[in-house]
Amino acid sequence: MSTLSELLAEHTLLAGDAVDHLQRVVAEWQLLADMSFADFLLWVPLTADDERTGPQEFLCVAQARPTTAPTAHPEDVVAARVRSVDNPQLRRAVVEGRICREENPRWHLEVPVRRETIPVRHGRSVVAVLSRDTNLAMPRVPSPLEIAYLGSASDLCQMVADGTFPPRAAMAGADTSPRAGDGLIRLDAHGLVAYASPNALSAYHRMGHASDLVGFSLTQATRELVHDPFDAAEVAARIGAALDGRHSLRMEVRARGAVMLVRALPLRPRGDAAGALVLVRDVTDLRRRDMALLSKDATIREIHHRVKNNLQTVAALLRLQARRTAIPEARRALAESVRRVNSIALVHESLSVSVAERVDLDELVDKVLPAIGDGATAEFRAKVRREGSFGTLPAALATPLVLVLTELVHNALAHAFEPGHAGEVVVSAQRSAGALDVVVADDGRGIPPEFDPESSKGLGLQIVRTLLDSELDSALQVRPRPGGGTEAVIRLSLRGR
């Protein structure tokens, strides 16, 4: 299924700021759907004969279903096209620039549906139309909650038609803000609570408010609950800003061991001050679980830090032993062991400062390659560098891949160049959605005719083959490099990783 951005890019000529506005509408419209007890469809005009007749065809580019009522569209409507003659309310919303309501419901899949079209205004233009479709098959009792929901939804929909909602500024965290079902409080123009849902009351009771909220100043009631004076002043300022018609970000407040998310939205249909909508969510238990996870993550990072320290100690001991060894072959073997242990230690060092079990391989490779090159340039005067980006990988893949790259680069430095000759080894990476292609290339003397990487008895290539087969589910291909030299090629599948 195509995304909203893809459909808009393929079928419209909307400017970038108009596309951004539609993205903001879609980011906020689950709130509208839940409070309206209705499906919301986003339609964009495709063709127009002239300004008088308006668009002749519309395309549905996004769809939202309510979590508070039965859907009117069990089928997927995205990418559907309708003609204006079949749905004249869409064209009326564009031409007249106002909310249009059908007098009589229509039948859709044997379900009576009432449709309301809302022009989406951006600047001075109507760039799209919201269709609010309500399933009338199940009659609803007009409870105080439903009346508050529908009234708030109507005000916000009018603000969409006015072009004042969602706001132009990016609302960070809107997708993680409280929803209508989490807790809803409707304020009048004076900041007094006109309605508070049962979940909102429960959240405030947990914070320490003992009585009902209706008739209270929410700003004052919230300020008295929050012990931190800075948080108390901040949440009061945000509720006050919403009453003054200004949007703000959600905020987290704490009191008596409870934690609550608060977001205040101004209600200004047609520019008239109609109060504010305050969404709240009790996240006390969620934050306790978050703290437990943070403690677990800190423990894991501490384990990686200690493993790194232990590996560096092992490398230091091997290095001391190499200095005390008079046999050149033993000294060389110990030096290679130091290099391998240090490569693993670098992976654990990266994991010790990561909040997830993932490694920035570009940063890690940039640490490993100079260390390998510095140990060889005195004899071969070869340079080692990286091209392209590896991206981030899980630790289970990063550790064996770094060891493989270490062995391949070391082999290139040790066997590709004549003593005293300058050269270059390039580690290049090309990553796609499903694979990571890695090439270790040198400009040295090339592959000897009798060389067979599959039957080579060298320890480095044996380590490479073992790691590729058992840990990375890949294989090594060694081939001549165009223009001279050798290439070692690895293709690592990322699907399902």
C-alpha cells in the first residue's frame, strides 16, 4: 500500500508546505475520529475544469477509523477514486470553503452512513477535503461524555476548515500524546472545567485531587497538586496559553508518586474563544516499567564495559608476552592475537555506551582500520581507508563482521604489496534495504595463479570462512580487481535481522 507522501507525489502538484500540512492533519486526526465516533477519509482533488465548477474527481490518500465506535468503512478506501457527480459534497467543500453536511444518510455496504465534508485549508487555499463518515447502524445515547466529545470535535473540525488546526509549527510528540479515551477535560473560555471524563478524574484523583473537577479552575487545581514549583508553573502556563489560543507541546507532571501526561489544545472555531481541550493520561505504571528497563539497560552496559576492560587486560598481557618472546613466529602470532582481541574489545566499548544492542559500524570501523594500518605501514607503507556507510547493526552481527574485516585488511596488507612499495587498501560498503555489500580492495600485485581461498590453510582466512558460515550466513568471494590488485567481496543479507 502506497504511503500518503507517495500518493501525493504521484497524483498531485501540491507544494511542499501543503504536503507538510496534510501530514500534520493525519498525525492529529485519530483524536478527531475518536471524539467524532466516525471514520475520517482524506481526499485530494485530481482534476478541475475551472474555478466555478470545481474538481471533477477526488482520490482518497489516507484513512482513520475510530476506536470509540463501529467503523463505517470496514474495507480499505485508500487509493480509491470518486467522481464529483457521485459525491457532490466533496466538491461543495472545495468550492464553498465550508463544512457541508448531508441531510439524509446514505447506505454503504448495507450500513446507514452520515457524511460530512470538511475543507482542509492551508493559507488561503483549500488543498484537500476531510470526509467524516458516521456509522448510524448502532444508535447512541447522548451522554455527557458523548456531548463533550462531539462538541470538542466540531470545534477542532471547524479550526481545520479555518486553517488554524493543526498549527504550522511541528508538534513534536503529537503521535505519543494522550488520546481522548485516556482522559479528556473540556474548559470554558474562563478556564473552568465544563466536563471531565471518568479517566481524567481518575488521573487527577491519583495525583491527589479528592473532589470533582467540574467548576474548578484547572490551572489552579493542577498547580496545587504539583510539588515542583517549576513544573507547576510550566503546566499552568501551558493551560493558560491554550486558553489564549496558543498551541503547546505535551508535558509530564508528577505528584504523590503518580505521573501524568498533559496536553492542552486551544479551541478557537472561526476565531472565537471557546475554551480549551486538555488531554491527560495516567502513565504511572508505564514510567515504573520504564525505570525497570533503564536499570536493566544500565546493567547490560556495565557488563559490556567490564568485558571490554577484561579483553584489554588480556591484550596487554599478550603484548607483554610478545615482547619477552625471542622467537619471531611466536611474537607474530601473539601480535595477531592482540589485534583480534582489541577488535572484539572495541565492539564491547561501543555497546557500553549504547542504549540499544546496536553498533554504529562506521564509527567502529574507523577506529579499527587505522590501528591495523599503523601496524603495517612501517614495512609496506600502505594506507587504509573506508568508503560508503555500513550503518548500524545488531551486536550479534557487528562482532563477527568486524573480525572478518580485520582479517581481510590484515591479509591485504601482509600479502598484496612488495616490501618497500606504497599501496592502498579500501574497505567499501554499500547498504540497501535488504543487504550489505562489503568489498576489501587493494591495488597490489594481484592473486597468485595457484591461490585458492577455499583451500587456504592460513589462520586468517580460516577465521573468515568460519565466521561467515556460522555467524553471518554468507560466503567469501576473492577476485581480481579491475585495474590491478585483489578484491574480497562479502554480501550480508539483512532480511529478518
